Amino acid sequence: MSTRARSNPGGIRDVLTVLQVEETQPYKGRKPPWFKVPAPGGQRYRELQSQIKEENLHTVCQEAACPNIGECWERGTATFMILGDTCTRRCGFCNVKTGKPTWNDPLEAARVARSVARMGLRHAVITSVDRDDMYDYGAHAFVGVIRQIRRQSPHTKIEVLTPDFRGQEMPLAKVIEARPDVFNHNVEVVPRLYTVARRGSTWERSNRVLRTAKEMGGDQVTTKSGLMVGLGESFEEMVDALGQLRENHVQVLTVGQYLRPTENHLPVVRYWHPDEFKALEDAAYALGFTHVAAGPLVRSSYHADEHIVQDEPGVGPLHQVAAQA
């Protein structure tokens, strides 16, 4: 199937003009020292990798080439990606493959919930690829996973990280009615960068989704969103974007550094210093966010169990299974 390059989303020829910069970081250039992380490969990592493969599941940790996969999997936490590994959209920053999806397994929800229960998770994150090919854009699949986890692991907090459902309220209402503990939808970048980074989406639509989710869920649902830096945005643009999120009742925020997955993806304009992330965190708390995670390696699901108050202390990865073996 012929598709446009990710670095040329929407047919935009001059990416630097849209990013409003004169130069970018070389793809294979040396990264700042604060990006060094241990290579994955510990015992818990291997156990979880084996279990995910055995259940024929997908994780965003693998598909999006997350730099924290080693740390998170050693903690026994993972973000499950439902509805396959092929997305109907082609965002300029994302490493998930794009094309015509075929995955539609009616037993997937039960298998994800079984893995959550076996791992003894106190907080499970469920996300998906965009499925604009489905009648409800995949909302029913989120509902199925939420219900199955409630049955098989009733003490686990459930966070869903959803697409924008094309701005339609009925699919969103389905998901909120199932009462996830956290509803997350990432706006990803500041408004100016949407035409190059989030082809097929709009800033206004994403904010409307977050506002509507809070209106529907009330105090029973915590709303959350995340952004990346490194694509040429200014500190002032970021603070303005955060202010708009707060106006739409977003409570939890994550901010991390964009890292270019391949040479065909959008280039990194610059690497933000940890001190700048701290300044963003302070600005976000001043705006009224209840929890903020900001740092070079922060991703939407990084330490997600710490973003809300937990009722359970957590039993750790594969603890119960090992004890019964």
C-alpha cells in the first residue's frame, strides 16, 4: 500500500517552515547524557515478555519503542494495546505502523484481563491504535476490557488511553459509562504543530473530548492528558496549551521529550533540559493540575499508578503466580 512518509504528513513539503525553525538535530547525533537508560533484559522483563507473547497481546511499550520499557517491565507494569498493531492514521511522530487494520478478536478483552490478574497489577493501562474503520471507532473494545478486568481483577484501577473517536459523543459515552478510573487522551503537541504532527486530528476536537469525558464521568473519572516537547514549541506556547487543558477540566498531566523513532519521522528540533521540565511542572501545578509528571523520559503511562490515589499497595509482577508454582 502506498502512503506518504511520516516526515511529510498531509502533503507538507517544507517541514522546517511549519515547525518555524531553521535547523534540527541530526537523526544519529549524540543525545544529552540524561537520556542514558539501562538496556532491558532482566528476569522480570523476560517473564513479562514471554507472557505477553504467549497471550498474543500487543503493548504500546513495544510498538512505540518506548525508552522506559526496561524499567517499567522490571516493575511488572505494561500498557496493553488492544485492537491490533496497525493504525488507520499516520502521525508524524508515532512509531506504530499504519495501514488497513484486520485485527478484531472477540476474546482479546478476556485475555488482557487474565494477564492483568496474573500479574497482580494494582493499575492497568489500556490503549489502542486509531480504528477509524470501525463503526464506533473501537469504543466497544475498551468497554469489553474494562468489564473483564472488573470481573477478573476487581481491585485493579483501570486507566484508558483512547483515540479521539473522531469527536463523536456516543463512542465516548460508551467508554465513560463503563467507569474507568482514569480517562486519558493525549493532545500530544501544542496547537500550532497539529498540521504536521497530528494529521487527521485537531486541537479543538481533542480538548472537547477531554471536557466531555469529565462532564460525563464527574468525580468518578479522573481526566488526564499528555504532551511532547522538542518539535520547536516555545515555553510560552506550552504554558498556554496547559492553561487550555485546565480550562477543559484536565486533572493529570504528563510532559516528555520527543525522540525520533526513525529517519522517516519528524526531526527533533532541540532537547529540553531537565530544569526546563521542572519549570513546566511548576507552571502546571500553578494552573491547578492535581498531578504532574514532567521529564525527558516521561511518557503517558510512565509510573501511571502514581498519578492517582491507590487503594491497594500492589503485589508486584507475577508475584502470585510464582508463589503458587
